Amino acid sequence: MPGSRLLEMDILRLMEPGKATAQNLGEILRREGIESELCVDPPGTRYGRHKHNFDDVVVIVSGSMKVSTERQAWVMKPGDRLNIPAFTLHWAEVIGKEEVRYLSAAK
């Protein structure tokens, strides 16, 4: 059924915030065969509603980001991973006064 993949979306804690580093989190993704890039967004950054034609993987290294879909919203913290299925309408914003550093990968 179209859209049922949204139900599978949820935060996966890869590691505790105090242990989360770009190197450690990147290694976890590499073991899955996923190459990622480190992105940095300043406080207040917002990404409007959009979708991709690929599965999007987001892993927070530092700071916090709120990611939303039409069905749910998540506040992601260091060590958190969210897999966003292809063609899922979503939007995001950096929350708090700290920049967010995150790994981004197309799967």
C-alpha cells in the first residue's frame, strides 16, 4: 500500500550522545556499505517540504534537529539515526542555539 513505509520510520539510537563522533558514526554506516558526508547547519536553518528519489539516511553528530513528515515529528539528538524512505515528504529545522553536525547519505 502506498505510504505504508512511513510507519517504519523511527529514530534508531546508534550510540549514546557523549560517545557520538563523526568518525564512530561514519564507521557504523560504512559497515552497512553506506558512504556519508558530514554536513553542518547553523542555528535557525530550515529545510522546507521536499522529497528525494532515494532513501535518505540522517545521523546526528552534535546539536539537535527536528525532522517532520505529515504523520510524525522527531527531535534528533547526537547518536540518533533516521532513515527516510524515498519519495517521503519531509521537512527539517535546526533547534536550539547550537549548530547541528550530521552525517547524510543516499541509500
